[in-house]
Amino acid sequence: MNAQLQPVEVRFEPMREADLDAVLALEQQAYSHPWQRRHFADCLAGGYQAQMLLAGDTLLGYFVAMQGFEEVHLLNLAVAPGHQRQGWAKVMLDALVLWARGQGLQWVWLEARASNTRAVQVYKAHGFRYVGLRKQYYPAELGQREDALVMSLKLETTP
């Protein structure tokens, strides 16, 4: 018997304070040094671009980005561990780039853990380029610190 796949609506919704329990649960699954509730709450209070990617009622991932002068800085992007390697990070990066272009921004910036080779490969495949290193930027195990790779994406302008 052939089982037919049922289409599921995938959509973006703005992150709200009421969503933080679900966001924090995903954050803690995805990262060894997760953000705390206050980090997300501060971003929401600051009006940052914070979007959740949902399939039905399932939280696939989210991103948080801060707009600056002619640029946006991607602060956090996470995909639920059970949904990784399915292209959802690319979908969220596409959405961020589309939003940034709509705001007239020229650059997207981010930092990635030097050890997070999978994320770095996703960013490179999306067109981000390595531009520098922030020494001992991230907390690591046993009180150590880890370097961050600084990456940027120049947004093409349309005539």
C-alpha cells in the first residue's frame, strides 16, 4: 500500500513573548551554550527582526536579526535537531535576505563558532564570505572560550 504524503503548510510568524517557552526548548536542544530567555525578550523589546518557521504547529526553527545602518546582523538562527539537514536554514536565510533587501539594506553580517563547520558550510553555500576572526568570542566548555568566524553577504541591488 502506498502511503501518500500530505502537504503541510510551512509559514513564518513573528516571534512573540508567548512563544518563548517553545523557542527556548528548541534553543536548548540545538546549542551547547544556549541563549537565555532574557536574550530573546530583550531582542523582542528592541524591535529586532525575530521570525519563527512553522510547519503546522511544529516549530522548525527561528532567526533573530538586528538592523543597523545599511546592514543587518544575524544574531541567532536555529533549526530543530529533528528537522536539520532538510534545507530549513536556507529557507530562513532566504527570508532574512528578502526582508533585508526590502529594507534597503546592503549587507548581512554574522558570527559562527569556528567549530560549527556545518553552519559555516550552510553560510558559504548561501554566498557568505569569511571576513575576519573574533578571538575567544563564544563561551566554551570548562570555562574556555572559542573563536568566532565573522562572515558577510553583500546584497545585490536591483536597478
